[in-house]
Amino acid sequence: MSLKTPAIEEDRSAVSPDSAQDAAPESGTKKKRLYIESYGCQMNFSDSEIVSSIMKENGFEATTDFNEADVIFLNTCSIREKAEQTVRNRLSQFNTVKARKPALKVGILGCMAERLKDKLLEEEKIVDLVAGPDAYRDLPNLVDEVESGQKAVNTFLSREETYADINPVRLNSNGVTAFISIMRGCDNMCSFCVVPFTRGRERSRDPYSIVNEAQTLFDQGYREVTLLGQNVDSYKWSSNTELKGKAQIEKSGTADTTGFAQLLEMVAKVDPALRVRFSTSHPKDITDDVLHVMKRYDNICKYIHLPVQSGNSRVLELMNRTYSREWYLQKVDKIKSILGDECGLSSDMIAGFCSETEEEHQDTLSLMDYVKFDFSYMFFYSERPGTLAAKKLADDIPLATKKKRLNEIIDKQRAHSLERNQLDVNKVHQVLIEGESKRSADYLQGRNTANKVVLFPRENYQKGQYVNVLVEACTAATLKGKVVEA
């Protein structure tokens, strides 16, 4: 998966078929073929790389054509109702294939699997296999179980599993950028969110396994890594933790703890030519130490995804975000005071949360005017079963009102994205080339430190190079210019 970097985006649930280089079959042995599609957040795409590695070790080749597959996995998202509906529509297509190819097995992985396992397996009978985010090591056994004629399910949530020892198969790789998952789960109980229930509690990887993965990627030619977690700023590893199998066991004694600021510095030191990004940050957890590390290292990109969700303090309290409007704005001011106004900022925003008034919606718009995010992920509220909001709050805003408020947020973000991009015109930006422009083979594209897409004429430049681009024009979504000498 290529990292999404739009100036504005309304939905994260777009499907992206994953692919990998097929390994040569063993002599005389026909390997089975695996097809994976990933939906939702970057963690799901990273997880699909782990799944592919596990299945490859157990004799499965990757294929980009689901018609060739013996097993199809859909790695799913439950964060929005639309994401689940997209998966259901896709399942109906695969069941048409299954009708003419009865031996085909279809499995649901990830957050939707965790939330809807009984419905998918027993009531609707539309899948053969269900595996939650912590059960991927068990997938070969689950496939064997299905092939013996049984339905198979494992949605056990672990407090130890990090997959730290698995070398991911890089899917849809451009050979330049890669994800590194540094932690799993979430301890924040935002009232609208299903993640703590579908991905379990927070647990962090050994920092040295993360640094080794970054070093290996750099040695293989990758020039950018993105450190991933539901909340990277709460990363915490104690040297008094020893590994026994998959269990992390706390030992007695004084702990030498690695936090996210220290980890970020360790990865930055792998090589000055390796760019480092991270996502996502919870506003309450990002520290001044992290900001100062970002400032100290040129190869740590000056970009922070800092979801606000709402600009009104009462709504934020209902969301259980643990900060107020004023506190969030002070955090933004701190970021800009340390990293400068050129630091890219993006956000998530929810329109029409439970009991939100028109005046409170206007508070979100006025917060946007103050911050001027470079881009945002924007949604109207959709109640997710099992969340605190679903249990305690009434979803009482009419759909028409939700959509109206969302459109106002989108329009404002589009204007801010254009305004922010216009500030980059007539400036030189260092860009890491990621490949061809999606619209024209005559142009290459990459991103600058603030995570903005930059287009420029191909000439003789190659993927993986750093170039300096003088930006000459822009839209709300992209910058456009030409390569110049440093």
C-alpha cells in the first residue's frame, strides 16, 4: 500500500488489493495461492504483510488475481459503517466466484472479524474462516480446519502478541517506503471507537527489533519508514521485560524504559538518508521530548497527524477524549513554537456526534480556522455497536444534518488545504521520489517533509532518489514544480 496523502479525504475504507512477488514453486509441488485485500487504516495494511509472511512460510504463494486463488482473505475495518458495508458487498462478489469454484475458501480477518464473527459464520454463512488481529499465527491451522469441512474461528485477544519476530512480506511495495508496526492495541476508551474492543490492550515491541527492521529495510534500498501504532506516543518498553515465547514478563528491579521519543531517535540514527515518519498521535500523549527529537534530526519528517475529532469541549468530553478545546489549541501552539509553522498538521473530525448543537459544530469550524490543517480525514458520526457511545448516548442528530455539517467541514478544509499549499509555492522542497504520477507517466511524484505530494517532470530521475523541487503551482491536493540544483 502506498501511504495516502490527500489534501482532504472523506473515507478511509477504500479497498486496495495487495500483491507480492510470487515465489517459484518447489519442483513437483503445486503451491496453493493466496489473495488478500486490505481495508481501513494503515495498521490493517501492515497486518496483511504479516499475514502474507506467515502464509508464505506455510506454502502459499501470493497472487494478484482472486480468480486464481485457493484462499481469499479480506483484512477488514469496523471503524465506520461504510467500511463494513464495502466488505459485505465484496463478499457477495467472492461468493459468486465460490459458486463456480467450490473449493475456494474465504476468510475475514481484522476488526470486522472480531466484532461480527458469529453473524458472519453462523447467521449469514458467507465466510469459512474468521481470525482476529491477534490470531494470525494460527491462520495455517485454521485453513487446515476449513479444508477438513469445518468452520474455523479464532478471535482471541492477546495481551502479549506483537509479531515482532516476523519479517513482513512487503505488499504492493514501491521499494522506497515501508511501514513498521511498533505497538498494537489501544488503552484509550474514546466513546465512539471500537478499536479497544477489536484490537485489545496496548503492548509495545522490543525497540531493538524495530531498529533492526529499519536497518534491514534501509539495506534493501528503502528510504522511508513509517512507525505505526493506534497511539504511537504511548509506546513504552521496559528493559525489565523478558520474552518467553509470545509472553512478555515483567521482572523485578529498576526498569530502564524506552519511550517513543527515545525510539524515534534510535530509528533516526539508522542512517541520515532514511526518512522517518510516524502515525498516529493522540493529542494527550505527544510530548515536548518527541517534538525536540523531531527538530534535532533532519531525517525525521516534520509532520504530525493529531486527530481533534471536535472543536467543542463538551462534545470532546462526551467523546472521552480527555482534553478540552483550549488544551488542544495550546498543544498546536507548542508544536508550531518548536517545529515552526512549516510543520505539516492533519486531523480527524467527526460531524454530528451525539447531541452536538449547531453552535458546537461552529466551534469545530472555528478551531479549523485557528489551526489551518494541511489536510484532514472527515466523517459524519455512525454509531458502532458495543462502543461506550452506543451504550450510553443517543445517536440523535438527523442524517441530513450530519451530512450538511460534514460538507461544511469538507469545504473549509479544502480552502485551508489550498491556502496552506499556496505558502509552499516559490519554495524549494526536498522530495523523496516514490514513483510515477498516477495521472501521467511524464511526471514523477514524491512527498516533502510535511507529507505533501509533489509532482515534477520525469526527465532522468529515478525512484528512491532525493531531489530538490522548486514548487511553481499547487492545487488543494498537490504541489507541482521542477527539479533544481541544491
